[in-house]
Amino acid sequence: MGWLPVVTISEPIFPTLVYAFYSRATYELGGPIISTVRGVEIQLDPKSICRILDIALVGLSVYESKAWPNVSGFEPRKAFLMDYILMKRRIHVEYLLMMHIISCCESTTRLLPYGRFLARVFKDVGVDLSRETDFEAPNIYDTYDEQSLGQMKFEKTLDGS
């Protein structure tokens, strides 16, 4: 399904830089997301996310759920994702990731997810991380490996993802 590169990222989280990324993020509907961290411009779109995660640009690009009926206790995005996971259909993981980051920028709850992914982005674009003293190192509970995903009954696709 293409999720393995996302859930197995083992990078430290730099809270100050993650906050800077989200607080300076600008975007248009459908991307790209543009931000600046330590004077370095970051531009995230599905193509750059694929390159950073080393995944193929394949699958269905869907995120919005406006066509779904409003039913108490029913979350269309979760239902959509579960259908695709159970039916083993390909989803544009990078598009979903980008759209969720945009959604978090718009949210009033101020969640700042994907810190480990953003650490990889910061490295990719050349943000100097050598001076960072505020970081959270990864531990065994932060990422999944092939064994733990197998225990959850996830299987690799033919392309190994």
C-alpha cells in the first residue's frame, strides 16, 4: 500500500523546527505547501514527498469528504481509508500526507504531526540541524517495523511496499 516508508521513519523530532514549519506554511488547495525554516525554503508537493520517502507516485489521489453524508459517529475519511486498506487498493500516500498537513495547518487544535517525516524533509533541503539541542530521539515505540506490521496482518505488496 506504500505506507511502510511513512511508518518506519526513525528520525529525531525537532519541536522548534516543526513549529516553525507549520507556523510559516502557506498553501493552495491541493498543494504545494511552502514554508521557510532557518532561511531555507521548503516546498512540499506529492512529487517531492515521493522523492523524500523513496516511494512510487501511484494510486488514487483523494482526500476531501464533502460528498459523504453527515451521519453521527461516521467519519468518511476513515471509512475510505479502511476500504482501501482492506481491499488492498493503492492510495497516493504522498497526496494524503500533504493534504493532512494542510488540514492540520487549518485546524484550531494546533496539532503538529509528522515530526519525524519533517526531520527528513529538513535534511533533504539542507536545514542546518547541528545546532539543535531541543529534540526527541526515536525509541522502539515510535515506529513500526516489518515484524510489528506483520503481527497486525499487514502484508507487503508485489512491489515490496
